[in-house]
Amino acid sequence: MADPSQIYSSLKTSDSIDQRIGFGKCRCVIAETRKLTIVIDSELDDELTSLAIATGRDKLALAREALAEWLEDQEDARDAETIIAQGNPTIPLEEVKRSLGLER
């Protein structure tokens, strides 16, 4: 059986390798990562801890996912601002909801 630590250490960023590990075949892909340290207040930490416990996920995964979603929302907002600034036609949200039958 291959030692996973040896497989991991032999990979470079964006490399992939097929190896027999244990009973099955595993494809390992290592993406480049960076470390970010943030300081959060105790109230936010308590909310994050509660969510982690409720979902069975770790706080780091939840924070990473939240940051990725926030960045995507910011990109969408910038795109919308560009469309509006260019004078492209827009449709009010209430009209979109009504046309899709989403109003309550």
C-alpha cells in the first residue's frame, strides 16, 4: 500500500497522480493554497461554532465557503454596476419575481 504522505509530498501544484491506496484507486489533485489569518469578535466566533456543531462541519470549511460566496457576490455586484453604467436595460427585481411566480 502506498504511503499517502509520500504521495502528497511528491506532488507539485496542479499535478495529479493515480495511485493504488488501500482497496481502491484514488486520484489526488493538489491545488495551490495560501494561508490567511483573520481576527473575529467573540459573537461571530460563537455563531460560527454553533453552525459548525449543527452541520457537523468544521469552522474553517464554513468560513472558507462563506468567503468564497461573498467574493462571488461582490463580482456579481460589480458586473451589475457595469451593466447599469453602460446604460443597458434592466428589469426591477419585483418584476422578475412576479414573472417567475415567486411573489408571495
